[in-house]
Amino acid sequence: MTLSVMANECFFKFKFQCDGRQEKLTESGLNRIENIIRCSKIYLDSIDKPLENSLRENRDFTIKNTVKVVCRRIHLPLRYRDISNELSKLKNLL
């Protein structure tokens, strides 16, 4: 399954209620999408799979969003920090 995102809508509309925001809608490519996938796995919000599938089918896949920060380590609840640390360790082993 790949994503079908409206061209002029924020990708995070479902999560952050982006409608009516004053922030500029920007296009995000590979690096940003990979970070969103990483954060999705930490937050367990299930958007990682469709994003991964879309990137697998098209490495030039982009999304539009108004969200500047998806996750920073300092914003993560304590229970997610351990998961983040473990994922980082595993990534370094690969």
C-alpha cells in the first residue's frame, strides 16, 4: 500500500490538525521522510509502513507538510527514549 496525499494538504493533517495553519506548506524529500519513518516507529503511530512502501516504489516520493519538528529526543516521553536508544544501537550494528 502506498500513500495518496492531496497535493495541497499537510501530510500530518490527521495527527496535528494542520488545517488553517499560517505556516508555509513545504515539500519534504528522502531525508525528511526517513526521519519521519524513524519517529513513527518510536511513536507507534503506523505511518512508517505506507511511507516505506511509497519510498520503495519511488525514491523521489515527496510529501508536503507544515510541521517543522516531528520528533526530537528531548520531546519524547521517557518510555520512548529507551526504544529510541535501542533502535539507534541496532542501526549502528547494521
